[in-house]
Amino acid sequence: MTRARWVFIAVLGLACVLYAGPHIARAQSEVKPDPKSDFDIFRNYFTTKFPTVKLEDFVNGPYSMNEDMRKQWEEKEQFPPYDFAVDRGKGLFERKFKNGKSFADCFPEGGIGIRQNYPYFDTNTGQVVTLELAVNGCLGQNGEEQYSYVQDDMAAITAYMAFTSRGKPFDIKIPDDPRAVQAYEKGKEYFYTRRGQLNFSCASCHVQYPGERIRAEVLAPALGITAAMPIYRSEWGGMGTTTRRFMTCNSQIRATPLQPQDESYRDVEYFLSYLSNGLPISGPGARP
């Protein structure tokens, strides 16, 4: 069997097992969702497809896939383009609100070294809470103006919070709550659903073709893809959040982007981050 045929069969099998679209849901209405099984299949797929890539290196996206890009990245990391955002974010994080409180009063552990626990499912509100959502929630609770969800202050403060968590392994929980499992399943469905004029899904690029090129861009693997967020992108000329990356992906496949922090974006981040459990936080990152 040729390698190309083997890869095709492996991808098809992965999609069949993981994708829980409406038709499959109707046909298998009594099949209980099993995130742990998804986790094992997802992890095994990528480690088998890329046997020379160390597991923890998947968080470095295209730099784990392409030797030339990795060399350029390692040189760039001596003076990383996200440094200015980390410094700015530190200032924002430590700034006192008008009521005398700060971000440290809103988060566990004073907000330091906690990035690996986001997003989480809030059983009180019944929704997935991303780090971006929590930041704006803190601002709102303290009577402060909230940040844009896509760049600038939000990208800076989450860059700083990610930086304080570097090396800590993702630890995303799915509580024993049917709403949490449903959020995970919705994220999975969004990830594998084709959309836009190009009829691509998230998985088309990041499961089927990681390491390959689309135009000049080397595609990142889905495993560990959220670990480097937020990121500096040369394409943007600045920092952007996870939400901005999702919106950009929608635009690139000629689909209509959802609103920032739409429930579907939060659910797919929850899905992907759970599947990256155990991998180290590497953000903030830099990409072409």
C-alpha cells in the first residue's frame, strides 16, 4: 500500500470516528459521546503520521513540520516580535481599576500561571469561558471599559498571561454535566463541518494536510494548535487573539466569520484544547 493511500485511509477513518455531524447523530442517537476515546484517537493519529516529531513539539505548529522554517523561527525567537505585547500586557494586568482592584482580584492564583486551565466549562452559567471572555468579564464587573476581542489590549494581556504559564501542561476538564459534553460535541462538529465557497472544514487543513503548503503557508497540526495563542502574525503585522485566528480562517475559506467570542468559536476552542491536554503552553507565539 502506498503512503498516499495509507494517509487517505487514516484520515478517512479519523473523520468517521470523530465527526459527529447531524446525519451521524441521527443514525447513532444512542451512542454516548466519549471525549477520552477521541483524545486517544486524535493523539495516536498525529504521532503516527509524524513519528519523528516529539509530542511536546506539536505546540510549535508549522515549525515542528518544516526544518527551514524552524531555523528561521529559532533565530527570530532571540528577539521575538511579541515581546512588546507581553510588556504592554503586564502593564495592563497590573494597572489598578478606578475602584482600586485589578485583574489579579478576578482570577485564581492572582491570574499568574493559569492559562493552561482555559477555556473551562462554567456549570453555573452553562457556557464555555475562554480566557478572553474572562478578561472582559473582569473589566465589566469592575466598571471598566471592555477590550476588543480580536487584537490590541486583549491580545496584549492574554499574551502576558500566557507567558506566565509557559511550559505548564494543558489541563482542560469536562465536568460531569451533560451541557459540558454538549459544548465539547458542538465544538467537534464545528471543527469537522465543511463551509464556505472552498468547502473546507478546520480539519481539511489541520488534520488532513498539516506540514503541507497552501500558497506560501505551511499548515499547522490541530494537535496543540491552541497552545501558542495569542500569536503575532506577519500577515497581520501585530498580535491577534484566538478569536481573531478563527475569524481569519473563516475568511480564508470564503465563509462568513462569526462574531467574536461566538458560542461556536468558544466550543471549538474547548474541543481543541481538551485534545491538547498534557501538552505545554507555548504562547504567546509568532507565525508567518
